Amino acid sequence: MKAHDALYIDGAWRPAEGGATLEDTNPADGTPLGTVPAGGPADIDAAVRAARAALPQWSATAPAERARLLFRLRDILQERGEETAALVTAELGSPLTLSRKVHTAVPVLVCGSYAELAGSFAFEEERGNSRVLRAPVGVVGAITPWNYPLHQIVAKAAPALAAGCTMVLKPAEDTPLVAQLFAEAVDEAGVPAGVFNLVTGLGPVAGQALAEHDGIDLLSFTGSTAVGRKVAALAAGGVKRVALELGGKSANVILPGADLNRAVRTGVANVMSNSGQTCSAWTRMLVDADRYDEAVALAAESAAKYEPGDPGEESTRMGPLVNAKQYERVTGYIRRGQEEGARLVTGGAERPAGRDRGHYVRPTVFADVTPQMTIAQEEIFGPVLSVMRYEDTEEALRIANGTVYGLAGAVWSEDRDEAVAFARRMDTGQVDINGGRFNPLAPFGGWKQSGVGRELGEYGLEEYLQTKSLQL
């Protein structure tokens, strides 16, 4: 593993003020991967100043040129795909196969989609006697999480650059090497100095300094709802625009008559993928009473196939959680579920057999979960599924909408029109119908306490634009 001893500011690698560092470790066995700078307020200030100085020229750069650079960035990320996958596996604990197919391939796809948009988007249009201009919002502060480290960076950086914004990125402290690789790719692509800046560091230090900085015009944050509230409050002092992609407690609603086997197995895979560390995971499975017992048995059988293992092995389907704090959080929720009366079908809070080192959690399925239980209301962020019973579709809808979250979800039915009709009534930002495929052009984002704003496609690009009208 290669770790920089510097931050990327104004087109160059430079040491952090004060010389403090953060240690990066492998969650599978605790071995050190290296150290990175722990940037602070002075480093954030230098990065913001560089971004503001670069803004006039970059915002005036032709969209076609911005598109060309983004295509080049996409190609470099694709060329470094195997290196990226190895980094994600080492830092996050994601199985190597998942690191290749999702953590590496999806960001490449998203970067390419914004390269195309930069060259085709209508930044100006005529409305009556007015010319409406779409201008970059300015300097963007981006704070990204560790669970999909490269994807979350690209989902912010690519539309920001396509829009003509400059930016400062503060990545999660658990996955800084992936962020450094991205900065290297930006530099190699020839993006002008100051347009993209990287400051690694702690959230309460570097992240807070970025959220509070008067030189930031838009703050884009992805993470937990609790931290999102704090970030929004800090940004409010400067009347900054804020985009928040926060937590979720998504419902997987299996309507009567749906293909139960496919719906359950797909639902379990959705929850166990990335060790359950996915904000949009369908962690509540809703099944009609007549087929409930069959669904529980199928879920247990399917979950058992996700035996935790070495993420570097090609055959491993589930690796460890990212750190000790996350391990304690998830196992605490499992114990809470048992204490509140949920029936543990498979898994549990005990360590998996043969995994005395690393932050491994057993794939866990609970049955007889009621809507009032903690595990049915709060985001666990681990490989824990709650299977819930409903008597009719109106009750299913009440359960699905019965949390403070509204990020994603799924509906299964033998009649697609019935599934679509049900999905229309769900209070959530995105719903998959009968296993609908990921679409990088479709908007992603939350309702209620799952966030504000959208990512991906034109909807994501618009987050980084502001509107001006010229009356002619």
C-alpha cells in the first residue's frame, strides 16, 4: 500500500500544517496500511483559497473542455481499476470481487456519465423574452463517507467539475488511500491547479473547518443523519447551500403473489452486500402473513451463504466491518433486538467461528419484528435483516412509511402495474420494482430525514448549478 505524507492543494502535494498524521489499518486483521496527514483548519483554509482563486478561469472553461478532462479522468480510473479494488479491499474490507464490480466499476460509469453530460447539458435556454443561464454555484466543500469511498467521491466531484465548480474534498478517515488515488488521477488527467483539492483529516477538525468556512458556497455531505444535522447547522451560519445524503431504513415489500424465492434471495443479497454497510440497504423485509414462515426460512437459508471470510480471497462474499466502533455498534443492535423480543433466526452477536481477529459480524436475520422495535426503526449499518409480517397491503404501506427515513426501497409483485402503484405511495426517494437494475442517470437521494438534494444524472448536476435570468 502507498500512502502520501502530503495533502493535494493547488495542484501540488504539500505537507499538512503541524505534521499530525492518521494511521490507516486493515479491518480484516488490524495490520497497519500506512499513515496520512491529519489536516486542520489552516490546511482547509489554504485549500479553499486555492479553489476560490481557480474558480474564475475554471467556471469560464468551455463545457466541451471540462468534458474532455472528465473523460480522461474516467479512463485513468479505469486503467487503475485493479489497484483501486485492492485499496478498497485493504481499507474497507470489501470482498475483492465486490471491490471490482461495484466499488471500482460503478464510479468509472458515473464519471463517464458526467463527462457526457458536461458536453450535452443545456447551460443556457430561451424562455419567452428571457435567456436563462445555469452557472456554477462556486466553491464546493465535499465530505464523503467510508462505505463506498470512490463512488461517493466521484458522485460529488464529477458533477461539480462538470458544472464548472472548484472544490475541496475531506474524505472519511477510514479510507484515505482511495481518496489519494483519486487525487493522483485528477492530477494525471490535467485538471488545472486549484480546481480540485484534497485534505485528509478528522471530521470534528478538518470537516468542521470546511463546513464553517466562509469561502464555501455549497456543502455536500454524505453520512449518518446525526452527523448530517450537525453539518447543516454549521453550514447555516454562512447561509451556504447544503446537499445531504443521509441514513436509511428501507423497506423491501413483497406483495402477495410475487415470486417469493427471487424476492427474498435478492433482498438478502442486498442487505448482506458490503457487510450491510449501505445506506440504501433494504433492511426491513415485509411479507404477507400467509407466506411469512416460508419467507423467514428462505431468508435464513440465503443469509447462511454469506459466511464472513478473508476479503482478499476471490470466493469470499462478505468481509469485516470497517472498524471497531462499527463492530460494537452492530453487535449492540443485535443484542438489543433479542432483548426487545425479536426472534433470532440465524447469526447473532457472537464472533463467527475462526475469526478471532478483525471486525467480523455474522450475517443475521430476525423474525417476528414489530414496527416499534429499535431494530425496525434505527439504521444499523451492518448485515442485519428484520423480517416483518403484514396482514394486508394497507398495513404494509403503513409499516414501509413508518420510520423517519425515506432513502430507498423495493416492491415485488407478479403485476408490475400493482408494484408501481404501491411504490408511488412509498415515502422514499428511490424504489426498485421487481429487481430493477441500477441506473446512473436516475436521481438518488432521500425524503424526510434521509437527506436533502439528489445525486446522479442531470439531477445531480443541477445541485452544483445556480440560475440567472437575462431579460432581453
